[in-house]
Amino acid sequence: MPTPEQIWADADLPTRRLAGLALNPSAPESVLLRLLSDAPLAARMVLCRDRSLPDAVVDAVIEHPDRYTRSFFARNPHVDPAQRVRLLDDPEWFVRAHLAEGPRMAVLARPMPLPDEAVVHMISTYDDELLGGPFYRQISIGLRRSMPTHPIAKVRRWGVGWTSPSADLLAALLTDPDAKVRETAQRYARHQDPAWVESELPDRPCHARTHLLLHAPLTRAVVEGVLARPVGKEEKAMIAVNPSLPPDTVALLASDSDPGIRGRIAQRTDLGPAERRALVADPDPDVRTRVAYRADLGPAERRTLMTDPHPDVRLAVSVHPALSEEERARIGYQVPMDHPFVFHPAPEEPRDPGTVRRNALSDHPLLRRQAAEDHLLPPDLVARLTADDDLGVRVLLAQNHPDAPAPLLLRSFLEYTGPERGHLTTRPNFPTTGLAAFADHEDPEVRALAARDAETEPSVVERLTQDPDHAVRAAATRHPNLPRSRLAVLLDDEELAHDAAANTALDLDTVRRLLHTGGRQVRPSA
């Protein structure tokens, strides 16, 4: 099957008009059902994947004879997972595979978890090959944690590798009544055995060797072999982050000639006091920066780093949790403004409220930025950080807090031009009034905001459909105030017909004509 991108690239103008109808919020249910029944694949793809759908249309999608059409719905991020799991027992593996893979989401976004009972059913009945990495993202935290003790054996088996069981739990799984669970637990236990890792370590550079050197417990023989005769590049750097590295090797690598190795050692939790003190005085500023972030720095070490000649080192130590606000104020740090201020998914374990509050009240912008990322920030701190004088604090609050106020969201969009700026417009409280004033703004992303305002004048909307920027033209083409004459013209435009057909002001006669002719006839003949 061609990719979704190829399907859309191959769609002709009539098909793109029908795809626009599929996205039109005012399209009646009967129109959506007709599109689902008769429209080409590209239009059905848009209908089933790119919007929420009425219950009757969902019913028809589930029963649709075309497996590709059903598979698009299986990956729809706009519908409730309870609707998607109606495809749980679809007769086509292709559809089930897309359901397991989950919706296409932004890089950092997580899909809503599938119902626990659906996940259990999938694990119990689907072939293992369908339950790859993306499937994990659709499992609720509660189910994930309970999987190793689940009453269904196959669920316990999957839970072994997904939860890193404790010693007691692993011992129970090794004696599980189910042979496959025992086998999986034995395989997991073998990977925790340094002797087994040594026996299985490939003797050539490859992904498996890299994985084992980075993560698996290593024997002294393996460690000494890497130090004496590394098989591939960067192998010494790999073992430098391995948690099983012997203490004497940690001490040895702390004085390695390569600053990259020393920098990795500087971040280890088992770094000894003597090595830590040596790294505080390391000649390389990158190494000193890494060690400056350590929570176990002593008072003398902190004082040394607070006056370090390199600004990155001073910035790193300035956020140390043991420092008072007065001590931070004495450090000559510079807060970077070129960082991306983006959305961060909520952590599985909520942050400590006391730490979040302390950071929010700090005079240090970086600590306030950390607080601003918290999705559970209480109202008083939201109000406080909304008025913060640091751009990063304000934008991170706008990007992450579900109750970020409308003025903050708009201000953040106007002032921040970095990655994921557009995510701000998807936040629940992003304003929809007063945006017409930006129709002549020099920034095309800001000009496009005028298309979100229902009060934007028709003449302005029409002008914006001829804007030099495509995104502005497309947004204006969907505005309901677009004059009917201009809308009719744009239905014939190769570039904008899709957006014109999605305009809620499209009259029902035109909609019916497009349906009747497969998207080919735009206006009735004279």
C-alpha cells in the first residue's frame, strides 16, 4: 500500500475537494456517510483519520469493506480510544496492526491510553509482531505496573520486560506456573548475569554489542578487554555510563585523557568523593559543567564552581538545590534565551509539590522554568508565573499548563518564534477574538491568526487568501466570512480547493453537486 503522503500527493483536484468536504465542520452526517461510501481513498483517509466523527459515521467506518479505510480510523488521534478499539477484532491483521501502533502524534505527545481490557485482549490474542514499541505508549500506567502479576499468563510475560521486576517479583516469575512466563523471566535473568553477557557479547561492532556495553552488567574481563583493545569506536565511552562499572575503573576513567570520557564519568551516581573533587578542578569546562550539576557537591566544591571562569559552569552550579537564594544571587550566571521552550509530557510520577513551589518562587529563571513545565501547578503559581519577566518561564507555562490563560497564550505566541510555536494555538484557552488586528503583521504566522477571529472583515479575509504565505492563504480560505464569489473561485484553485471545500460557509447546493459529480463540478452551468 502507498504511504499516506503518497496517497495525498496522487490525489487529483476533484478528490481534494471531496477531502475538504470531509473536514468541513458543517457537513451533515449524510454527507460524511456518502463520502465514506463513494469517495476515493484520499478523501476517505482524511475523513477517517483527521477529524472527530458522529457516532453513525463511526458505525459505518467499523463496517466499511475497505481495510485501508478502517486502518485510517485505527490511527485517528481525534477520537476517543473507546471508538478506535471497536476495531479490536478486525478480520484484517493490517487494521489490527495500525490499532496497535496507535495514532500519529507530535514527537513528544502521548496518545490517550487504550482501555485496559482492550490492551489485555490485544496482548492475549494478537501475534507478538503486532505489539511493537509504539504499542507500549498506549498502555495505562496502572496496567503497566500490574502486568507482572496479572492473572493472564501472556500479560505477565509481556510485563517482565516492560517493568524491570524487583528481585522478589523476578523470583516469583521464575517459578511461574506458565512455562512461557518462566522462560521469559529466565531470559530476563540471564541478561542480568555478567557471565552470560560475556559469553554472548559479539566480537564485532554491532547494535547488540553496543546495547550490552551500555546497559548490561559487565564482567571485569569484558571491561578490561574494552580498555585494552576496544573492538569499535567509542566503546570506552559506552562502558563509562554502564551502571555495573567497577569502582576502580570509575576512578581510572575519571582521569582519562579524553575529556568526553571524564564528562560521562562526572555524571555517574557512584562517583567517589576524591574523583569528584578532581573533576571540579578539571581543565575542560564541559567536564566541570557536568560535575556542577551533581547534587552531592560539597560546600567547598560549590564555592569553587560558583566563581569558575566559564559561564556554562557558573550557570550549572547556580541551580544547585543546596544553594540559598542569596548564594545564587552572588553567582555571575547568564540565562540562555536560545533554548526551545516546548511542551513536555507530564511525568509518570508527579513532581514533589514542595520542590515545584520552591522553584516557582525562586529568583533564578531556570528554576522558575522548571516549575513552569509542571502540568499540576496550582492557580496561585500559575498567576505568578504568567506575569514573570522571563520569556522562557511564560512560554513554558503556556505550552504545558492546561489552564494557561488566554492573554498569556497570545503573548507567548507573539513573542516566541522557536520550535513548536504552533503548539500554543492548540491549547484550550487560546483566544479567538481580537485577532483580526494582526491581519497586516509582518510575521506570516501572526497574520494567520486573523483567520481564527470570527469578526475579521470579509474584505480582509479575501485579501489574506492572496497572501504570499501558503499557511495564511489556506487559513483564510477556510474563514466563514470569505465572500461567496471568492470562495467559488478558490474551489477551482489547485492549491486551495481542499481548504475552500472545508469552509463552513459552503452552501449545501454546492456540497450536493460536489458529491453528485465526484468533486468535479463546482458551479452549475448558466
